Amino acid sequence: MVFLHGLADSHRSLVPLSAAFGRRRRLLVDLPGHGLSDRPDASYTPEWHQEVVGAWWDRLGLEDVDLVAHSYGGAIAQLLMLSHREQVRSVTLIAPGGLGPEVGLGIRLMTLPGAAHVVAPFLGLGLRLVLRDAGLSAEDASFSAWMGSRPGTARAVARTARAAIDLGGQTRGAHERLGELGSLPPMALLWGKQDSIIPVRQAHSIKRWLPNVDLRMYDRARHWPHLERPAEVVHDMHELLDRDDRLRVTVSFEHLPERKPRFTRRVMGFFRAIPRGFANVWRRMWRPRKTPPMLLLPADATRA
């Protein structure tokens, strides 16, 4: 199993999930510019990330891989389906990027000029607060905050965001290259119903052009269902990965989304995001605090 994390995140947020699959070989990747990986002066486009991860994949000679990817990692996983289609056994995408235009206002603002310099002093603290609120342990959240504070992290995060997002939302989509594949490996989408970063309504539109994809949605979960509803996510993943009768995913090309002109998409997307962004902040300020659900996991989780 290969695990890919999201934007500004690291392998640490996927350690609890990976620990539930102790009998399998598990490889947790820190994308370039994130976690413990280097922060080179690079483009940080999705294709560049795919090339770097793909070279690592080839070096290890991985076969029959079950890909598990969260958020921006989902966009990279979709590119790996194209470049390593013969080596991918299944794909599990958790609140993935690259499948629709909508994305949270905060991430859109990261694409503005100078955003990296503004965000850099606060990125580590922000990661600590967000991940702790999602249910990550204090130790892992603190380590993530340290990694987010490393020099070059804000630059890498801003360039990564700018390469796939603008003020109108996500600018890249998997449907643009689906014609290169006759079918896709068995695929599952796991989504929190209260996700304000990549809204769950994208999942319903995805089902129109990927009709036989497995879709699982979780109540009282936002962008990190594997941290917020861990027992349910682990149960569903075991059920899906242990099945031998899963079908490859077919594409309904007549239902693929049409790409709007760039100017129209930017204006409409930005002004739609503003009231949603304020509404989400208001809900987070006033919602009651609850103790996140606990899941006992083996202590020997692989960290790679």
C-alpha cells in the first residue's frame, strides 16, 4: 500500500490509518516540499510531483499497489494511474483534489502573489490547530507543525497550490486525460459530509461520469474523515480491499464536465466561495466541542 498526503500535510496524518493494515507492506510518502522531504526550488506542478513519486516507485519496483491518497495527494494518485497503470491494483481517494472545480477560499487565496511570505510565519501553528481539531494526536500534530515551519515549506505549498488552483477554484481535472485509459482500476471515494475544503457535492457529480465507483460518505466528518471517523473508514477500506469481485471503473464520457472559460470560472468561483467561507468560519466558532472518536491501533505502524 502506498499512502499520499494532501497539501501542506505530511505522512504523519496518515500513520493512524496505515496502522490498521499491519499485515500489508505500507509505504507512507512525504511529497517534495512537505514533511521530511527536501524543498527544492522547483515548479511543484502536479506533473512534477507525479514524476518524482513515479521515479521513487520505479526505483523500488512496486507492483500490485493499492494507492490510498488524501486531498491533493488524490490528484497525484490520478496521474500515477496514467503513468503506472499496470502496477496499480486499486485506488482509494479520500476527499480528493483533481475531480471538480470547487475548493476552499483559504486555499484559493494561497495562489495570490506574495502569499508564501504572508503565510510562512503562521503555517506551522495553523497546521497544528487544524490537525488537532481533526483528531490527530498532540505528538503528531506538533511534529507536523515543526515540519510546516521548515524553511521553504510555504514557498512549496504556494507553488503547489498555484499550479493547480486559482481564485476561481481548481484548474486541473482528471477528466481532461481520461481518454488515455479504456477503464480505471477499482476505485473508492471516501468523503466527509461536512467537508468545506473540497465539498462533498463533488462526489455526486463524479458519480455521473464514473458511475460504478464506490462512494462512502461520513456524517460529522469534514476534510479528514480518516481522522474524524477512523473506525468507519477503516471498516470500509478493509471491506473494499479484501473483495475479489471489484470491477474496474468505466467512464461515461457523455457526462464529463465541460470546462468554463478561465475568466468566467474565476469570477464565478471566487464570489461563490466568499459567503461559504464566512459561513464555515461562523460554524466552526460556535459549534460545540466534542471529543474525537478513538480507535485502538497496533503500535508498530510503518513510517516511510
